[in-house]
Amino acid sequence: MRSDVPLVMVPQRSEPDAGTPTKGTTMPHINGPRFGIATAQQQVCYGDVLRVWREADTIPEIEHAWLFDHLLPIGGDPNGPILEGWTLLSALAAQTERLRLGLLVTSNRFRPPAMLAKIAATVDIVSDGRLGFGIGVGSRPNPPAAWREYPAHGLPFHDFTHAVGSLAEACTVIRRLWTEDEPFDIDGTYVQLTGAFCNPKPVQRPRPPIMIGGRTTATLRVVAEHADLWNIPGADLDECIQRSALLDRLCAEIGRDPASITRSIHLRVSYDDADTTRDAITKAIDTGFQHIIFGLPAPYPENVARWITSELINDST
């Protein structure tokens, strides 16, 4: 493996290591690709994630950082450690200064939308306007390990039709809570609220950007209506390209400019095979994906953010 930056595997640590924030806008205007990292906080401790995010926060080429949203591990030891996403995100927001940040993506099944709007507004305030609000339908049968989360936490697991319909309603409710100046009632199919109100509002005006993750046609219809960014896992780039073309058509059906939705892709990194990742980056960018998120496997090597910058970002721009 070629490397300009030493990449040294380090053991997990139980204790954490001892800029002016950049406020975003609702609609990200991207000129050229923007790169970020994702650290799925399973089988790691707080100090491991904090070390990587603090390092990334000092590197301008890395513009955003993400966690995932699961309550039990979906990889490795099924009874291993996993940190709750929004709580951890707020802590990392307080420990960083520049990175935009979010969950890739939060499960709409886990938290009622009004509560989720309040949580997200709080993180946007803690970060001084750096939240990217990622949301999706929630766990599907793949991976099967994700199903354990629901009975283990007393959460219902509704069918897919219910999940997609409730996601669309949640996006409407959350947007209204972030922007409306008076309490309101909602009597929806999936969401019923009386006197709903969010105060204080997020720092970003008129609201944080909304990124919806998913690939099914039903979910992409929600993306076309509500999203500023759309994210898809990049394991099958040909499928990603096909799904992006479908999103274009769904936007056209409702009279929305497809170019108003930034295309985001998650690419899993191999520390031992940077060439494969570089090839995936080139193909993704060439086919319209301008928001690139590198999934970092744990354990995280020392200097991993600098290695990402040297080996992947600088060689792709």
C-alpha cells in the first residue's frame, strides 16, 4: 500500500484524547466534490471516535463527518459496545469547530418526529449551525441483525408501506417545527400532535439541510419531495447510477429540478487497497455524485484522517 502518511493500527482506548464553526445553508451549493468521513460507533469507545473527528476537524479537505443510527451492533460482536447516535453527535459537536456533522442516517422508526426535531435543533445549536439532518425509513431485513433493536428496546417494527408514509409525514412535521413561529396541530395518518412547537429554532436559516438515505422507488419519491441531499450506499455503483436516474424522473414528475438535490454516496474504505477506493471515487464523481462519504472501518488507525486526505482526496481532485 502506497502512503505519504504513516498508517498505524492502534488499540481501542477507554479514555478520550485530551475552529470558528461554519454555518451552512438549507440548500448546499456544491462546486466540485466535497469529502467527508463516517465512523460507525460500534465495537469502539468514545475516545476512538473523538480522536478521529478531532483530527479531521483540522483538515480542510475533509468537510463533513457522520455517525450511524443503530442501538445494537450490526457487525462484529452482537453484544459489543455501541454508542447512541444523537447523544454522541452532540458531544462531538461540542468538541469540534469546523466539520459539518450528522447521522447517516437517523432512523425514523426510533424517535417520534417532534422529539427528533427538538433533538436535531439542539445539536444545530451546540454545533453553531453545522448540522446536516440525515433521515431514512429505518432498518430493513438486511442486515438481519438490525431487527434485534426493536424488541430489545420496546419499539414497533411496522411494515414498509407504513414506514415510508410515516417518513414523508415526519419530514413535513420536522420542517414546520423548525420554521413556524406559532404552535400548530397535526392530524396526519401517522403523526398526531397538539400544540406542536420548537423553541429555540436551529441556528441555520431557514433550517438545516435535509439528507434522505435510501434506494427504493417509494423512498425516492419522498426524496424528490423533501430532500436537499440524497445518499445511497456505494457498494454497487451501477445500481447507484440507475437509482440516480430514477430520482431525476421522479423529480420531473412533480416539477422539481433534479439538480436541486445533491447526490451523496457512501464508499467503504479499505486501508489495504486504496486503489479500489480511488477508482470508485472517480466513477462516482464522473456520474454526478458530488458529496462523498468515506466509511472508515474500526479499529481506526492512527493518522487515519490524514491518510484519507493524502491517499484518497488529494489523488481524486
